[in-house]
Amino acid sequence: MDITDDAFDAANRRAVARKAACPAAVSVYYDRRVARVVIALASGLELAFPPKLVQGLENARPADLDDAEITPSGLGIHFARLDADIYLPALLEGFLGSRRWMAAEIGKIGGKASSEAKAAAARRNGKLGGRPKKAKEDISN
């Protein structure tokens, strides 16, 4: 795919607009004491989050997080040992991974939820023979 000058200029304009709308990272480190990645922004705000909540960092050991570096734009954090990246604008919007990954993580949490109503429904369903079997399709045609 060839990139035209117009497409290149448009991409640069979008990058400038994004950089103006989002404060750049000025420092990043892993705080072992509280088990958090800490990102300081040019605005003075500091973000801290547990790596297990972020796609690509969920199985990281503390040593894997020590070499975090800020990308040249200031809008990304790169973890070389993990070959993982965090895009700061997405992080600020609450996205800790791809939509698919986040949906799976939320599903895991929901599946663990337990209440008396859920337990009672499971007991009633069990008395009726459980979940019905799926009908097999006739493919003999």
C-alpha cells in the first residue's frame, strides 16, 4: 500500500491534534512497594494502576516492568521485556486493552458473581433437568 502525500499530511495533522488533546508522559516506573505502574504526565497528574489489569502486562513479573520507557511522542509506554505497549490516550479513557480482551475480563468477573437469587435459579434449573441439550442439525441432504 502506497501512502500519498495527502494521507501522510492528514496523519500528521491527526497526531498533532491528539498530542494537543492529551498530556504527554514525562516519567514512568514500576513501584514494587505498592505493585503499581506509575506514569507522571506533563499536566502534573500521576496515574497508578496494577499491571494485572492491563492487556499484555497481566502476567508480568516485577522485573519485566522495570524497563518501561516513554515513546518519542510521549503518548505511549513501551515494556521491552514483554514487547508490550500502552497507548496513553486510550488508558486515560479507561481502556486497558482491546475491546475483545476487556470483554473477556469483564465476563470473568461477571461469571464469578454469586448471589442467593443466582443460586436459587441454578437449583430450580437443576430440578428441571438442567440446561437443555442443543438439537443436532440434520446434514444428510
